[in-house]
Amino acid sequence: MDFSDTKKTDVLHVETVPTKTWDDQSDSELRLESTSSGLDYATDKHGMPIEEDIFVTKEQIPDSLKDFTTEQLEELSRKTRKKMDLRILIMVCWIYICNYLDRTNIATARLGGLEEDLNITNTQYQTAISILFVGYITMQIPCNIILNRLGRPSLFITVIMTAWGIVSTCTGAVQDYGGLLAVRILLGFVESGFFGCCLYYLSCWYTKKELALRNSILYSGSLISGAFSGLISAGIIEGMDGLHGLRAWRWCFIIMGALTCGTVPLAYVVLPDNPSNTKFLSQQERDIVMWKLKMDVGDSDDDDAVLGDSKNSFMFAMKLALKDLKVWMITGCISLLVAAAGVTNFFPSVVQTLNFSRIVTLCLTAPPYCIAVFTTFIWAWHSDRTGERFYHVVLPLLVALMAFIIAVSTLNTGARYFAMCLIPTGLYCSYTIIISWISLIVPRPPLKRAIAISIMNCLANSTSIWNPYLYPEENAPRYVIAFSCNCGFIAGSIALACVLRIYLRRLNQKIDNGTMNWFREFGNDGSHIKSSFRYMA
């Protein structure tokens, strides 16, 4: 099914681009497609979207690029994007693997004797999981504002990496329930700035047609860690229990925390800061990145340029974000999804209900996440290719809904494991699209976008404070209460996605009619906004 057009698509043929700019290619005919989503983009004769239609018009092209032909601009864009991917994506993905391993280690540590050694009850264990998110949501908004003002992602990210790596390592030294709670609160506090900052960081480098795939690559860090943490933990539990007098669960925290700390120097060297001041790109490469970002909307991706010095303040951007209904709709949508995704915090325990041995159980947690890594890449790529978001959010949620229904309805081992393989795929395919969608519906000013992302991430993760209490051990193996609630959460998320789509279409109608209140959206009169700009619905 082609999601690029939910209704009949009108295709308008425009003049063929002069042959000298397309290297005398006979198949260089362009079409301008106007889809029901409100997104206008050029396509070649094969129907493939061409992000570089600005390379044809050369609208507001920087002086350093004026002598470039269309073909040369495309080649420069591809070359620059590849350099960015190799420099940024690999590193942030690896950092997120470390981040997620440190945060979710407690799930596998449970199978390594944590509860017995610390003499904690099932309810106390659930509290230890949920209390992390008390600290986690506290610093979401301040961290994104600090990053926006500091303008040094390489420094900011490595500082918080060092902090959470040290705290995670210290978890292996706790001796009682009180100590476990203390380090979990502190871990949430120091980890809180990473993921939201990375979403904002990537939105400062990639255009709306590049962002979903890159965000999915970022989030694949959590999926890869979910896939291999079980295998790594199985090795630690089997081979290191009692080594140097330490139980296996302590080694889990020590090894994973040390891995994070060892990554810090490399992250500081590799990660660039912003397109405007980075040194790993040439001047022309910097110009083409900033030009593409500007032409995404028509306004510069700079607070001073969008708001002006008199309005370039935290409170002004905060008011813009808090009064924006789009922010609350998409926050509600992803919050309900994250509530359903709380099952991943107990995934080893859920898989354990299949009644395999401890080591086999840990190994069986890997395939569902491996499947999710592959499907999220394909799904995000297709979303970027078609310029569509709504159906790419809703359809995976329907898959997850079906999986939860299967898991709660039967005790058949094959059927339940099949459902467990679908759950991460359905949840994370939708999640990676939503975290990209917010940067497209709140594109400017950058400070408003940073605050909107942090609000979304903060409130979404707040569901994890109470979510663990849905999974008491006595509810195994079906976890009827938890899985039934998850079905309700997913239904609510789908409903809010529908409401958001309707609202975005109405905004696009206002843009068409010339009645759009740009001051409410961007904090200015909208005079620099591209005439073709529409919200991706």
C-alpha cells in the first residue's frame, strides 16, 4: 500500500529542466505532486521524491554555491549527508546503546540474584524501576534549553555520559534497598538530558525528509541493546557469578557502566556541534546544510533570525510551546504509546513465563529486538520516501494491539512467543515516526522546538513511574491487567493520532486561505515562510 497518497493525487507537469543542469539526461522530466497530506515535493519520472527541487530553482542559494549546477548541488548534498551520517549517527547510536544498557540493566540483574541479595520484595523491585523516572523527567526541559543556549552538543553530551556511567557503575556496590533507590533516582537525573537532546540535535542537522530514518537509527540503539543485553547478561550470569566474591548482577552494572565511561573521550572528539560552526565540513558543505534546513520552512533555523533579539527568550518560546495544541496532541499520543511500551522493562520476566531455563530465556529476548531493528529502519525509510506520517504511526500500533490480544488470550508457547516478537516491532515502528513528527509540526523557532521535544519526552516517560505496578509476579503468565491496559493505551494513542491529523489538515487549509496565525506558530509574521510550506499530516 502506498501511503504517499490517501486520496487521489493530482499531478501537474512542469517544464523540463534545461538539459545543461541535468547533464543531458533524457529522463530528467520532473513532476510536482500535491498530496492530501499537504506536502509538496518534486518527483522524477519513476515517482521517486526529489528533496533537491530547491537545487533546480536555486531559491535563496548561498553565494558560495551560486556557480554550482543542479547536478553538482545534488552530488555535494549526497556527499555531505554521508559525511554527517558517518560522523554523527554511528556515535549517537552507540551512545544510546550504552544509555539503554545502563538504564535497563536492572531487568536482567533481577535474574542474576539482585532481589535475593538485597532482600527486596516484588513491590520494592517495581518501585526501584519506577523511581528512576522521577529523576528522569525532572531535567528534560532544562537540559534542552541548556543545549540550545550552550551550542556545544559534543561537550554537553559527554558530560552527562560521564555522570551516568559513574552512577551506573556504582549501582554494583549497593548493599540494601535504600541504596538501590538512591542510585536509581540519581541515574534518572543524570540520564534525563540525553535522548531529548539527541532528538533536538539531529533536527538541527537533517531536513524533514531525512529525519525519520535518522531518528530510527538513533533509536535502534535501544533496540540493539535490548537484543544483545540478554545475550551479554546470559554470559555474565553464567560465567562470572561469584568471580572475585561478587554476584553476577553486580558485574552487570560494573561492566556496562565502565563501557560508558570508556566511550566518553571518543564521543567528545567525534561529535560535531552545529552546522554553522563545525570544522569537519567545508564552507560549501556547511552552506548547503544550512540552506536545506532554511528552505525546509523558509525561515532560518536560528532563534535570533526567527524571533529577533527582543523576543529571543526562554519565556517567550515556552509560551509558544505551551499554547500550541499540536504539542499536547502528539505528547498525549506518544505518552499512551510509551505506557504500553512499559512491557519492555519486564521483557525478560515476560519471556520467562514461557517456562524455559534462565539462560534460554535471556537468549530468547534477542530475536524480537533484532526483528524490530530491521523493521523500524524499513518503516522509517518508507515514511521519509513517501513524506507520510499518520499511517506510519497508526498501522504499527494496530500490529501491537493484535500482539497484546494474542499474548493475553492464550498460553500456547508458540503463539505467545510470536506475539512477543511482534510487540517491540509494533511499538517501536510507531515510536520512531512520532519522535520525528514533532520536529516537523513544530519546526521553528529552534528554542520552541527544543522545549516541545522535551515536554513530549518528559510527559511520555512520566508514565513509567506508575507503569511497573501493572506487572506483579502473581499476574504471570498472562499479565491480564497489564496487557488489557496496554490494549486501551494503544487505542487511545491511535485516537489522538487521528485528532492530530485532522487538526494539521485544518491548519493547512488556513495556510491555503491566507488566514494562518503565524505569530502563534512561529513567533513572527510569517513573511519569510515558503509559500509551499505545509504541515506533514
